[in-house]
Amino acid sequence: MQVYQVPYNYDHEEKVFGGYISLRQAIYLIFTVSSLGIFLIPKIDIILKFIFVFMIAGIFLTFAFAKIEGAYADKYFIYIFKYVFRRKIYILER
């Protein structure tokens, strides 16, 4: 039996919800809406609540919809995170 290699191309996402939003984007939108639960915390000042909600919602919306150099912002963030925390080899030459 012959086996043929099939090239894989995963540069695009399948739009699941209404043909406009992918599953990854829908999950980030759910996290954005659930960040409104910060308003239910009684001991925090209302101004701090607004700041936290706008920061968290901004991050999640950026991860959902922004593209940086062809990659979505969440993957780009993971690449940066891995680069910063990976073990590095420093070569000292004199």
C-alpha cells in the first residue's frame, strides 16, 4: 500500500460561530464578559473596578482579534513569554 504525505496548512482558523468568530475568539469573548464579575466584589473602590475591567477586557479583546506580523496576539504573547523564560546560554569571549 502506498502512503502519500499530505502537506498541512494551519495558518487560518475555521469560523464556527456565524461564519465570523472562531472558537478561540469566542472563548476570549466569554472571558471578556466574565471579567465584569469584578464589579460584584464589594470591598474594592469603583474606580479600581473600572480600571481592572478595562485592562482585562482590553487584553482579552486584543488576544481575540489583533494580528501581529501574521500571528494572532495570543500566540505572539506566548512566543515572547517562552523567549523571556527559556534557559539561555551566554558565551563570554575575551
